[in-house]
Amino acid sequence: TADDLRCSGCGVPIQTESPDRLGYAPAAALKKEPALCQRCFRIKHYNEISSVTPNQDDFLKILSGIGRTESLVVHIVDLFDFEGSLINGLHRFVGHNPVVLVVNKIDLLPKAINVNRILNWVQKQVKEHGLKTAEIVLCSAKKNIGFDRVVEAIAGHRGTKDVYVVGATNVGKSTLINRLIGDYSDLEAELTTSPYPGTTLDLVQIPLDDGRHIIDTPGIVYAHRLTELADKRDLQKLLPDKPIKPAVFQLNEKQTLFFGGYARFDFTQGARQSFTCYMSNALPIHRTKLERAEELYAEHKGEMLSPPAKEGLDAIPPLTKHAFRIPKGSSSEVLISGLGWIAINSDAGAQIVVHAPKGVKVAVRDSLI
Ligand code: GDP
């Protein structure tokens, strides 16, 4: 019977009555050996960790819980949306526990960019945000770049402690964790993970060979990232999956760029100069005159200016303005969180206005590239 059966993945007692409760397996599935609960079955066969997205309060509770443990915290951020995906005030939550910062998606930057330059830039940003890190590692979970360094850093800093993995949604946390599980056999020397994670309190726990765990926490939802506000059907277009080919525009003052219909960039004042857009190449960019911009948007949003498509328009907050003055002789980037950034190497200075859906973080920063 199912009564004394335990899941060979996570060890919970198997039950066949309620799909919503822990340990559920369809009765028919139990004819096969070894017995797996549905959750472990999914993780094993679809190589996919599905975690429910809790609300912000629950997430903060989980984070604060980490502060009461002795553990290593692995914070994954997305290089494509660094400021948007950094957890603000992480130390308030995780207390004195050491933090390894894993900067993911480095495969998206154009090939010619020097890794040390990125690392220096990240170090500077981290300092400005008041985050103290035991180590910073750059990687691409998807393209398997730098993954061995991630494993080394985790193994090196955890001692004999548990490891909590934290991050915003869409930073590649699942991809990285799946790689940790999937590649476990090659990593034996560093970190032995089990291919059968279990779950406790909605946290996915991957057993390590010393009885400790790597604990995956739910992705935190930041409403200031365009990727959270955007129509889910547009995510594929917004999240680049190949190295970004920057799009360079020579603009005169009073010219405008539309990024689909999701955002708009006005060069309001300054000498003719170039603006380099680092965004998903699946997102069409339209150039127009500033004086034509309002009308163009009103007439063509959802069509020529898409994504979002017409059906999705109502769900997107209205565009609001952010004005910036780029100083003379500076090399800056204007980040639109979740969309990408526009690089401005300005000899003569520039006045710009960015229009982005209300709530989306827009900021000027020192240039990464
Ligand atoms: P999670 O929400 O943090 O668990 O993120 P996922 O692992 O589901 O990844 C979110 C999106 O980012 C997916 O479209 C992934 O394919 C993509 N992704 C994850 N890691 C990388 C990476 O290293 N490089 C690139 N280019 N995309 C990645």
C-alpha cells in the first residue's frame, strides 16, 4: 500500500489523495520503482524546479529567517538588470552570514568585453549599494560559463554550513540550480549534490553529502522591473538569449527612439551624438522626431510600436517621464530596469528624457561597457 511508502527523492511519506499536499503521487505512478512524489518526479523528469511565487511579505519572512541560521548566502543577480535585480538591504535580512554574489548572464555582453572590466564595475556597484561580499563570481548558467568558479566559491565559503540561494525572478536561479543538480557527478570533489531535491515549507532543498543542504528560496518579485509589469507573452522578446548586438543611433537633438511600445527615449538637447542601445535584439527600435512622438505613439502603439501587442496594452501602466542631464565628458548609461540600457559617451553633454511604464526603475549609472 501507499501507507508506508516514502518518496525516494525527498523522503516524505507518499500519499495518493490530495495533489495539493506534500508527497502526492498519482496511484498509477506507484507501480513503478523507485517511488517518487509528483514534485520530485517533475524535478527529475522535466529537469525543472517549479516553486510557487509567494508575495513580498512571505519572501521577506523567508529572507529574515536566514538571519537566524548559520549559513552561506548565494545571491544571484542578472548582469542585464544589475540594479534592478540586486536585493536591497540584503544584510538586514541575512545578518552576519557571508554572501557570495553570483552575477549571471555574462554571455549576453558582446564578446569583446573584458571580464576584469565587468568585475571591477560590479565591485564598484556593490560597494555603492553597501553590500559586503565574501566573493563575486561572474557566470552564465545557461551557457555554462564560469560554473566551476561558482561551485568553487560555494564549496570554499560554506565550510560545513547550509547554503541559501536567493535572487529576484528571472535572474536564472532555476537554471543555475538545475545545473548544480544536473552536473552533480562531475562536481564530487567540490560539492556533492543529490539529483533528488526535496521540499520543506516551499523551499527546495538539495541534499549535500555532509548532511547539509542547498536551499532554493522563491524568486523575489520586484515591481520596478519591466519584466514583472510586462505582458508574460512578451518576456521572450524582452529577455535576450543571445549576445546583445548593440544598436547605435546617431541622433540630432529633438529626436526620439521607441523601444517597441514599452519605453521611449528623447534626446532633447545637445550636439549630434551617438546613443548605443543594449537591449534584446528581438525588440524593434523606431526613430522619429520628438515633435512627432506623441502622435506616433497614440496612433501606432500595439502595432508598429509593439510589443506590447494591442491586447496587452491596457495592462501596462502609462508611460511616465524621467529627465536626466548627462554631464560633459562623461560616459554614462541610462538603465531601464528589465529592458536594458542606453550608453552615452558624451563629449558635449546631453539632456534626455526617458518615458517608461510607471513604477519601472530608470537610472543613470557609470558605464559598464
Ligand atoms: P529564475 O526565475 O531566476 O529561476 O530564472 P530562470 O532560470 O527561469 O531563467 C529566466 C530566464 O533567463 C530564462 O529565459 C532563462 O533561459 C534565462 N537565463 C537563465 N540563465 C541565463 C544565462 O546565463 N544567460 C542567458 N542569456 N539567459 C539565461
